[in-house]
Amino acid sequence: MNPSDFRAALSRFASGVTIITARDAKGRDVGMTVSAFSSLSLEPPLVLACVDDTASVAPVLAQCEHFAVNILAADQSELSRRFARQDVDRFEGIDLTRGVEGLPLLSGALAQLSCAVEARHPGGDHTILVGRVLEVETRDANPLLYFRGAYGEYRR
């Protein structure tokens, strides 16, 4: 199997899009776009996110005690692109509220989950970040999806 075939196969799995946010040791907001996210357990309430070890936010997520997951709505593709870029202040001009421990929660998200870090596990070139969900906020809207390298929308 060659890597491009593997990537092509995985791109055929439609996934939701999230932005993981946290605060660094100096209280600065950090965040990144993540599509490798999943629920893990209802009891206790656990979620997981897979973070590329070379991501600019990876060092903060390797040390922080809390993080938030912002599940994006269909109208937030530009926000997803912004948090995937390296050359911008990702939070400049962004409307947000604060959750547990001052976590940045992005306004307009379908759901916002404030989490305490439960565990970190190595996973190839990624770290699997497991969070215990402490608080949630939700709203009704269509989700932002990612499929074959492009954004899309599920319509009910």
C-alpha cells in the first residue's frame, strides 16, 4: 500500500469539523482545526481528538489541563480555514465566550464542549487527546462536513 492510496481511501470518510481551543501557560488563547474527533464514552462523558504532533498548537495541548471542542456549523467554513492557517492571528476579531477555566468558546458553533484532559496517548505521528466533558452548549443548525478535501453541508 502506498501513502497516497491510503490518504485517498480515508478522504472518502465524511467527517464533521471542529476547532479545538485551549489556553497556554501565559493565558493566551490557542486553537486549531481538527476533523479527527469522536465521542468515546457516555459514562463517563469522554471525547477524543487526534492532534498532529507537528501542529503549532501541539505543545500547548501536550501540557494543558483543559481544552474545548467547538463543533462547527455549515456557515463556519471560513472559520475552519482560518484556524488551519499558520500565518494569521486566529482569534483576532473572533466572537467568543468563555467556558471552564476561561476556555475560548467560538460563537455560532453547533456545540461547545469544555473538557478536562483525561489522558494523552501516542498514535503514530499524532497524539490522541482524551477529554472528560465538563460542560456543553448546543444550538440547532446544519453541520459543516469535510469530504474528499472539500467542505460540504448535510441538509435535513
